[in-house]
Amino acid sequence: MIARQNRTFKTQEHAVPGGGTRSLAVLTVALFLSYLSVAMPLSVIPAFVTRWPGYGNALAGTAVGCAFVSTILTRALAGGFADRRGGGISMRIGLTLYALASLLCLLPGLAIVPPVAAFCVLIAGRLLLGVGESYTLVGMHGWGIALSGPEKAGTVLTWTGAAMYGAFAMGGPIGLAVYHASGFSALMALCAALPCLGFVLIRSVPAGPLVSGERSSFWPVLGLIRPYGSVIALQGVGFAVLGAFISVYFLHRHWHHGGLGLTCFGLAFVMGRLLFGHLPDRLGGLRVALVSLAIETAGQICIAFAPSPSLALLGAVFTGSGCSLLYPSMGVEVVKRVSGPMRATALGGFAAFQDLSYAVSGPVAGLVSDRFGDRAMFLLGAVCAAAGLVLVTALLARGRRVPAPADDARI
């Protein structure tokens, strides 16, 4: 399925003629359709796993979060591949892995093996899905920036996030509806078909140029992006908890429409990107992140202490609004500090911080819930968002003393 991409090297980066907004729009639609295969099972997996005797929230959180472990371990590999071979090939590999992973996750729903074996197969499929996510997202970042030019890196990151969280907004209720109507295997069959449709769509997108130049080791880049990635990791706890457990949170309180939690989050997230996506470039990523983290903190507290489902959904809206601009805000800061030949590697490492947050947050939040009650999960998200707020404040203070490096001083 992997198409051959024309490899062109350029030392000066410019947008590809005819490859800008239209191609980015096609990539965004393809990512949206494909990312539904990631989003739709998120609310379903906890309910599916916990119906097995002896399988609680901790194991359900592990099934959700393990995909992010494999993503973490392969982000740098995918970034280096995209820098060397191009984002187009990387994205095609990722979409192929999405489809294969969904087919593997289909098997536990057939109930042909005991729960222990079914859980192991589910974990294997989720791990493969995580590898696909590395190659898909890093590939789109690299491909989109190569086509649009580095000066529009913030736009590429904004559109990428809009596609992802638009998928989350629709994926939650669709996934639950398909699961309740047709079962887990039918849901995973649909998840396998959607990346194939995305693969067909991106065939019309031209190849982006590969940027020549010296490629340094990943470790100096990691040190450079660490503070910005740490902000993303702290921000990601609230989303990970909401994504994995909001439906269970509603269920335990005998509230209806738990799937709307992800919808409210996703719609607020996408609207924030559409209405305010230009702010990181205009005001600076750190300033935007400062306000965003304060809003996310308020949203997590609102969910934790909500006396009714409407207030819990309002907290999901606040959380989505707060999370909306954080990734492009910190991503713009990263792009400013790395050279073209290392851009996909840097963005891959940067995204790995978010993946680490998602991987750890699921099982940890499940353990916290089992020990202290499910309200404590959202308080954990609020504390982490507040810690990110403190870190951004420190980065702002340091930025006033140490400006971003000049082009020839970037790694």
C-alpha cells in the first residue's frame, strides 16, 4: 500500500506551488476520517473490558493507555524516518498500521477465547495502533510543513489538532452507538475501514521536498524541547482522564449521555482552533498557554465537583477550550528552535511527551479511582494543569532574559 514518493532536496524552504491550502485541507480530512479509528474505541474499551469478571478500571485504563506507550517508543524513529524519506511515506505507513491494528482488536469481540487471551490480543492491537499513530501524525506534520512552508507551521499544527479532536468529538457517541447496536467487533471493523478511505484521499496530494542539511543527534534536540514537552505532558493528564473515564463517571452516577463528554470536549477544542488558532503566532505560544492552562484547570475542577450532568459537560467544554491551543502554542516554540532537517524529529520528540502523559494517565487514574473514588481522577487532572501553569510562568520569565536563537544557531 505504500506509494513511492518523489524525493526532492532543497536547502531553502518555501511552500510548494499549488501544494498549500488545498493539499493541507485534503490531509486534514484524511486524518479526521482515519483518526476516528483511534477516537471511537476510547469510550468503548473501558466498558468492554470491565464487563469481564475481575477486570476493573485499572486494567481498562491499561488497555486504553498502552497504545501511547508504543507511540512514545516510536516517535523518534518515525520522526527520523519522515526527515529522511518524507512525511508522505510516513503517513501512508501509519494509516496502514491503523487498519491492521483495528483488525487485530476486532478478534476479542468475537468471544472465541477466554478473557485473558482476549485481553492480550486487545493489548497487542492497541500497541500496534500506537505505532501507527507515530507515523501518521509525524508524517502529516512533516508533509504539511513541507508543502506550506515553515512560516505556516502553526497553521499545520492547528489543522492537525482540529482533525484529531474533531474526530474525538464525533467518535465518542458514534463509537458507543455502534458498540451498543452491533457489538465490539462491528465497531473495530468500521475502525479498520476508515484509514483505508484516508489512504485513498491522500493519493492526490503532491510530495513535499526533503530539506538537506546536517542532522544532529536526537538527544540535544530532546534537551531543547523538554520544557515545552513537559507543559504538554501536564496538560494531557486532564484530557486522558476525560477521554478514558468520562462515560464510566456518568455511568456510576446513573447519568445519561456519557458519550457527550467527549463530544463537548471535542467541539470546544475544534472551535478554539478555528476561532483563535492564529493567536500563538500573533501573541506568542507561552502567553496563549498561560491562559489555556488556567481554563483547563477550571474545567477539571468543574467535572470533579459537578452535582449534575449538565455541569459535568460544562467542565468538559472548559477542558476542551483550555487544551485547544496548547499543542500549537508549544509546537510553534519548538519549530522556532530547530533547523529544517531536524524538524520532524523534533516534533516527534515533542509529541512523545503528550504520548507519555496519555500512557501513564490512564492506568494511574484508574488506580486513583479504585482507591479514592472517580472524582479524584479529575482532581488529579486539575493539579497537573496547575503545575503546567507554573512551568509556563517560569518559561515566560526566562524568555524575557534569553530570546529564541537565530536561524544559524538552531540545532
